[in-house]
Amino acid sequence: MDVWVITFLSVSHALRAEKLLKNEKISSRLIPIPRELSGPCEGLAAQLQEEDVAQAVYFLEQNGIEMVRRGVKVSR
């Protein structure tokens, strides 16, 4: 199964992103950063539906959320 994720510079950015996406009615959930991806910290990633990735990335950029990986497909 493939999932789409956004990784963040810090856990605080991930938590803020979760709240912003929820308020914007973009379906996502926080998960541990997949092993396949290297992040600056062991932290959280947002898992999204493929069709929501572009909108989520744009929205998060507009709200100052620092992302490391923007909509990466990961096989699980």
C-alpha cells in the first residue's frame, strides 16, 4: 500500500500543521516519519490522500509551516 507524506523541520511544525489542515478540512493524520525517509529529527509526518497533497502543501506554505519533504509517496 502506498501512502503520501509531508515531513516537517520539527515536531512543533507537525503539530501546528495538523491543526491547520483540520481547520481547512484537509484529511490527514500524524504518523512517525517512515524509515524510508531521512528527517532532521525523529519525529512526525502528515499522511494524506494523494489528491490532497498539492492543496495541503500550498496551504501549509502560505501559513509558514517549514516542511522537509513535500508530498512524498512511500510504500508500506
